[in-house]
Amino acid sequence: MKKVIIEKVEQQVRELLQHDASGHDWYHIDRVRKLAMQIQCEEGGDAFIIEMAALLHDVPDEKLNESEAVGMAKLERIFDSVDIQDEAKEHILSIIKNMSYKGGNGGVVTTIEGKVVQDADRLDALGAIGIARTFAFGGKKGDLMYDPEIPIRDKMSVEEYRNGKSTSLNHFYEKLFKLQDTINTNAGRRIAKERHMFMEQFVHQFMKEWNGNE
């Protein structure tokens, strides 16, 4: 039964997000799912809850919907299409509602399942894929690649984080370089360390080329 639920949810999420160009497409979801299951093998947790939360985590995201209410309605329709116990549904919902970064203003995940899925999602914001997603999302928003006149923001409200003026390169300092310290699990921290170092090398090379220091 659980396998049937996963397959049905996967199909619906793929249809919803397959054309996204902001870095939150189906392939992001699938990478997060695979990373989460990899971490679960080391750290434990309910595999069904983890896989479901990984598959559904971006469906209600306000970045991808007209409003949070519209996104939540999509999520509820998916839940209504499968036979899932109320306890499992509430656990998955709690993970989804609390796992986002939101400029450092996100909620707190308290279960091992939530920690595993949050780690997997944050790991996909790091490394080579994280770099590519950052510039894809910045371009989608209309942000400049870089402008030294636009300062790096430190503490921000959710509104400032979502809609304030910034650049793709600033995003490394405003979020990405901070993520390594938020990883919950030992398995996640091991992966994050390598990806963090790769991003540091990229930004160093970017600034070297930007400033013409060859």
C-alpha cells in the first residue's frame, strides 16, 4: 500500500513541477528524495514519512504559487487522492511547514524524519547544483548576477528575504554559506562540508575574474 501511495504522489508532483525554471523543478524534488533516503539509511527514521515529505515539500511553497493558501490547497488535493492515515499526514505536514530556511526565520523540525528531510533539502542548495540553482533562481526573480554597490544583507524578515533587493552572488553570504552550520545529522554534515568548500572555491574564482586579477 505504501509503495502505491508513493508512486501516485510522485506522479502528481512530477506533473506539478516538471516545467519549473527556478531550481525547484521535479529533478530537485527527486534529488532531495534520494539524498533523504541515503541519510535515512545511516540515521534512521520512518522511511515512508521521509520519502513522502521529501516528495511534497515544495508543493505548497509560496515561491511557487500565487499564495500560500493556493499551495496548501494543492497539497491537500494530493493527500485526498491517497489513502493515508491522519497521524502520518500530520507528521508530514509538520515537516513541510517547519523545514524552510526563510532567511533564518524558518520553524524548527523536531523529529528525526524532519531533520533528515531538512538536511537533504539544504544539501541540494549547496555544491555545484546549489550554485546552478542560485543563478537560475536569481535570473527567474530578475536579480543581477552581482553588483558591488548592493550590500550583503544580514538579519532579514521573511518579507525582506523573499522580496528585498539583492544579487545572486550575495545569496551565498545571505544563506548558502550559513547552511553548513544548520545541518542536523552526521551523514548530512559530512556531505555539506565537501559542498561548502566547493562553493567557497567558486566564489573565490568568481571574484578573481570579476576584478580582473588574473
